[in-house]
Amino acid sequence: MATRSRIGIELSDGSILSAYHHYDGYPEWLGRILNTHYNTKEQVAELIDGGDMSTCWGEDKQPEYYSARGENCPPRIDKNMKVFLAFGEEYSYIFRNGEWVCYNMHEFEDSKLPEVVEIPSGALMA
């Protein structure tokens, strides 16, 4: 079963470049992986440049991009945070000002707006 998420980086003009992430998108796993292994602007940009993925941390400690299986799923660009947060993944992550922010999108709760949630501390999968 998937916990779908989106990983984005805020660009200098306020737009967001992002990629879809299929498995284990909850903060206790993906949030900690991002904080542990993708914590610089360069690392985040390289991760997202690969496009949509099954996971950013596979068995070989590398992203498993859809492009590796022949699919064309490049990163998405949104003009601002409002548009970035308007899509339907369960969690959205944005790298801005040198740190990760996680949003619970409340995908299955129509009456709730996206809200910032804490990413648990501690390294994961060293």
C-alpha cells in the first residue's frame, strides 16, 4: 500500500519544482530520509531532477525513478505554494530556506486544509 507524497524545492522566483514519490510518504519515514540524506539545496535539486519515483531510498540506497523503467515522468513546476499544495498526494514536502517543511494534505478529509506537521527528529537509514 502506498502513502503518496510530493517532494518539492522552492525556487528563487517563488515557483516550486517537484517530483511525485509513491511509497512511504509519511513524515516518520520520508521526512526523516529527506532530513538525513537530502539536506542541501544541491542534493534536493538532484533528487527532484530525476522526476517521479517509487522511492527516494531503495534497497541500493538510491532513488528508484520511473524513468529507469522507461516512463517519461519529469519534474512538475508550479507557479507558487498555493498551486503546489492544491494537488492530491497525502503529504507534501517543500525544501525552503535550507530546511524541509512537511504538509499533511488531509487528502481524505475534504473539510480540512493542508497543515504543517512535524518531521520526527533522528537520522534514518544511515
